[in-house]
Amino acid sequence: MRVQSYAVWSAVVFVLNIMAFLLMGMQIKGIIAAMPEGQLMRACTFAAFIVAIVVLVRFAVCIGYNRILARLARRRGRTQPATLKQAILAGWCGMRGLVTLATAFALPSDFPQRDTVVLTAFAVVLATLVIQGLTLSPLIRWLGLDGRAAGAEELRARRAQITRAGIRALEDQTGPEAELLRGKFLIEQQALFSVAGPSSLETYRKLALGSIAAQRMELERLRSDNELNVDEYNLLLEEIDWKELAVLPLEERKIEEI
């Protein structure tokens, strides 16, 4: 179900984001047209002031937290304390989006200064998404924090670690089914088994599901120990889900409409 839902919810979230921005854009057009010139200038000044506060406060929090962690790391003798460059990057990653727009859009029509609030929310989202979003990639390169190559290598190491966990679960198992499963996990192939007969197939599936359960436990341990970020965790979780789907019989992986 999780594999199927990923595709559905990705499309749903994309459509909802588009609708939110369209609705907010339609409101902003009416707000700007209805505001007197003097009030519009005051509202724009207020919005610019709030944008500056939002950006600066995030920088203050990120840099302050980063420096506290770095000091604690040095006291405990850690070799890789947090760096100021990481704090600057984290502070610049404060893009606002759907939640900010939805909160402003949900205000009742008689809310005091609603038009100013909506205009300010739109300004915050526009400034952070456009300015910070478009300059994020050059900033990463300028700070020397482009770790895509290292990230890919770490992901390969974690994938190998999870695979080893599945193989360890088969160490005490013997028979052709266990040998086939070891080979399957070692070469990271899915749904490649050539065991004939219902009894052998059930044995194969039982061993495979036990090994996959061990992989899930290892993945959860890596997440609990903060050795994976959210994207890596979801990617590896999806890979394990596909492995399980390849092992399950057809009637157990069909989605029935109710």
C-alpha cells in the first residue's frame, strides 16, 4: 500500500500546491486593486519588514544552535563539529510555502487587517521561494558544501549494510532456498527465484520475508541513530518494500477496490 500511495500522494500534493498558489495569487490581485495608494505603500513596507525579520531570525537561530553544538562537540572530543558554513546554509534554507499561504488564506473575511496579513504572507513566500530558492544552489557551491558525491557513496554503504543484515539472518539456514536468497540479496536482484514446487516456494517466501524483516529493523536502527536523512530513509524503505512485493504471492499484493 505504501508503494502505491507514494505515486498517488505525490500527485495530490503537487496539485494542492498549485491550487494554493493560484488561489493566493487571485486574492493578491484583488487586494492590491482595492487598496488605496497610501495604504498599499504602508502594507508593502510592513511586508518587507516582516520578510527581513523572518530571514534574520532564522539565521540567528541556526547560527546560535550551530555554535552551541560545535562547542559541545569540541568539549566531548568529536572530530567533526558543526561548521559555520553549515549554519549559513541551514539559515538560507528557510523557504516558506503552502502552510504559510494556507494559514493566511484561512483567515475570516472580517479579520482585522486581513488584507495586510495576506499580502505579507504572500511576500514572505515569494521572497523566500524565489530569492532564497534560486540562489540556494550557487550558495552551496560557494560554501563548498556540495556533498552529492559523498552522499551517493554513503547511500551505497547504507544499502550494503542493510543487505548484510538480511544475509546475517540466513547464516544458520541451509538448503537451496536459503542459498538462492543469499545470492538474491548479494546482487540486489528482485523476484528472481527458480525453485519449483509449492513447498519449496513457501519455504523460499518464509525465509525471504524473515530476511526482509531483518532489513527493516536495521533501517529503523539507522534512522534512530540519525545515520540517515529523511530522503535516504524513504528511498531505502521503498526499495525494501519492492523486495517484499517481489516475494509475496500475487493475491497478497493486489489492491482491491472497496
